[in-house]
Amino acid sequence: MRRRNKKGLDVNFPFPDGWTPPPGISQDAMASIQQDFMQAWKRLSEEVTQGQLPPVKDRRFSSDAWVKSPPHLMMAHLYLLSSQAMQRMVDAAEVPHEMKDRLQFSVMQFVDAMSPANFFATNPDAQAAVVSSGGETLRAGMSNLITDLQKGRISQSDESKFIVGENVATSKGSVVFENRFFQLIQYAPTTPTVYQRPILLVPPCINKFYILDLQPENSFVRHAVEQGFTVYMTSWRNPLPEDTDGIDHATWDDYIEQGVLKAIEVTQLISGQSKINALGFCVGGTLLATALAVAAGRGEEPVAALTMLTSMVDFTDTGALNVFVDEQHASMREQQIGQGGLMSARELGATFSFLRPNELVWNYVVSNYLKGEKPVAFDLLFWNGDSTNLPGPFFTWYFRNTYLENKLCQPNQLTCAGVPIDLRKIKVPTYLYASREDHIVPWKSGYASSGIFSGKNRFVLGASGHIAGVINPPSKKKRNYWVGPEGKNPKDADQWFEKATEVPGSWWPNWYEWLAAHSGKKVRAPKFAGNADYPVIDAAPGSFVKVRAV
């Protein structure tokens, strides 16, 4: 039969009488998708007949093995054509925004998993590798698979090439305090004089701190120390199932009181400064902001200047993670681990990997198992695989009160450590950094903090994503960033961006300049770490960071 679409054009509508498209998709939209599919199919068929089937730009199918095998190349074209049709169906669905996000996520998982590149029988690259290697790639692939099954995760890097404390996390320093939540590292100066006011770094407890201290050339810590800043680091403990000291019952309040606030206090006492500077990265920034709000509620202001890197306190837009945020998920987790237990590193790691399945899952399935290749040694991906467990009560409180109910940014809607939380009471100068392509902390969510904290702030937007945008040393001369005038920012993030200035290279020098203005005068660098009350316990990077989750 033929129908007339909304534009008044006749289109083929090969649906039988009585058939209706899936709920939420109009007949016109469905007809348009099918017509475009059939036209593309016809064009492909003609190209095959003429022997002119073009190569595919998608890197999964761009090798010579795909190009030289017309049946496999046709399969790749049909896969991409079908994928496009499925994605258009989701886009055309007239459903609530939250449901569309979940549909898009589910279709992405299905489409990416069903790529013909992911299966030996339909991957000419993998088949050619077996033949040319005399079967060696098949043996190596099985060996890689067995090794990863034992690990419980896919290897993304050659982990044998890295040892924490030997070629990652190598900046010199000393552990000067520890309790059951964290170790405090004081890094050794490399300049004869240092700024009077030290800076405490609070990394996310969902990962190890050494993302900020990978190797010398890309170590955020090392570069900061070389600028004359005295750096302290919070190294969070990695709870294990066999621990018997109750860490699996630890709460958000425990991490605030015995974690962040304690780290601030010890840094003050060792440095002799009544006020220090502080930096929070990702979840570390959320923890740090909560702790400073607690301090403000107690009439205290222990921090002179605050830096927030890819952190959220307003969870209105939670990016790709939004597909997991609903009451059912929150209630299930509360029943499972809300009163004790661990949120496992394995599950957390899998969740983040499947936010970008082609890059962080199927790419390695193909290379590691089908082609028998060994992953390259990459420090960032080694760190990515070294994730941590989280105490269940801590995780469930965080999930419900931030991601689900977004109460943290609402004045006096939450009480932490016995104090009503009002982030507006944080009135210190603040440096807010976000990454433009961040899928975990959308940059506009990071920007929202500029309208919450009351102090004079500078917002900086870096290129790239959640990690690569942050870890961008100046020597690499890569990427760029945008910066606006310091002070009162417009409420709308797009308005800020329109007036922002684009600067080539790393944002680190911009931060150094800002931080120096809030760090006091230069004084002689200390010769020893710690003090009489807080003597050195161990050499950096300490023992907590070396504990791996199973």
C-alpha cells in the first residue's frame, strides 16, 4: 500500500493491513526509516553487482582483510546500515526523556555487541591472523581469555609492565599519617623555596590516587611540586571482603569526618598553616565540598582556596550514568549493601567500561582473544584497571542523595556529620575545571558549581574527556582550553562559552598562576617531612595504594 507522509510525499509503506509500528513511533517515522533502509540496501546491491563496493570508514572494518573480502565487507555495510536504522527508531520514539536515554543505552549495547568484528566466524582479520601465524594467534587468544577470566575483567593494558611505586606513583614523598580510611602523603620539595601555604589533593575513592602521579612526564603531582607548591595527597584505603575492622560499614559521614576533614587538620598541623589550599578530583571534589560545608556550618574555614576538577555538586544532569539512576536501583542496592558490605571494584569497573563499550570492551575482545594480541603498556589504562571497592553504606548514601534525589546542592536538605549542608557557605576563591567531552561529569554540570559556591571563581573548560582532559602536561603541547573572566559567571553555560577565550595547550599553567596568588609568600623548603607529632610512617606511595581489589 502507499501512504502520504507529513510532508505530502508518497512513500512505500509495505506494512500489512492491521499492522502498527512499535509503541511511541509514528507510522510516518517508521515508513521513512524503512524507505531509507531499502534505498540504501538497493544502492549497496548495485555496488556489489558492479564490483564497486566502497571501503568502510569505521575503524573496526577498515583493514585490508575487510577490504579484500567482498562478502565480509558487504556484511560490515549491512551491519552499519541496520545499526543506523535501529538508532533512528530510538530517536523517533515519542517517549519521556529518561526512557529514551535507557533505550539508546540498550540499543547501543546490543548493536555494539553484535558487530561482525566481534566473532571469529565473521572477522576476516582474525581468520587471516590464524592462518599466517600457523594457529599461534588462536593459542595466544585462548591464553589471554583464560587469564582474564581468572582476573574477572578484560585486560586493557600490559599490566606486567607497571609496578606501583617503581614506574607509576614515583614522586618522592613520605606517608605522615594514616587511619583506617586513608594515608596522608607529603611530597618532597624539588625547589629551594616553596609557597607558604600547602595544597591537599583529594582524589576519588573509587580509584587509586596515582592518576595524579602516573609517570614523571605526566605526573600532576610532580609538575605542581616543580612549581614550588608543597603537595599533600589523600591515598584512600581499598576495602577488602576479608577486612574485619568494620570498614565495610563505613558511611559518607565517616569519609567526611575521619577522611577529608582529618586530612585537612593534619596538613594544617604539619605545615603550621591555619589555612591550606585544597583540590578535589571527581568524587573527591564532591567529598571535599561536603567537608567544607560541614566546616562552614561549624563556623570554620580551614581552606583558603578551592580547586574542583571534573566534579559535581549539582546532579541535575548526570551524563551517561543517568541510565542507572532510578528508585528501583537505589532500593536494590540499599537492600544488598546499605547496612554493610562492599560495592565491588569489578562491578564498578564493568559499569564504566560499558559506558563506552566499543572502546573499552569489544576493542579488547577482538585484539586480545580473536587476534591473540597482547595489550600495549599504557599507564592510564593500567590505572583504570586498578579500581577499588567501596563500603556499601557509603555508596548507597552517595547514590541516593546525589544522583537520584540531588539534595546536596539544595541548602539544608542534608545533614552530614551532624551539620546541615549549605554549599553557599563555601565563600573562598574557587577554580572550577571541566572537560568538554566528559561523559561522566558533563561540563555544564561542572559549570553549575559556579552558581552555587559564593566565592570569586574562575571556570576553565578543557578539551577531551574525564581523564585525558585533566592529565594534560604542558610539555606535550596538546589540546586546548577555554577560560572566561574571573568573578561572576552568567547562569547559562552556553553564554559563558560564547564569551570565553580559547587558549592552546595545557590548562595547568593557568592553574599554577591562579594557585600561586592564593598560596602566600615563598619560604625556605622544609628539609624533613612530618613533625614531632606526625613522624614519617613509610615512603611514598605508601601501602594502601598497593592493595588490589580481587
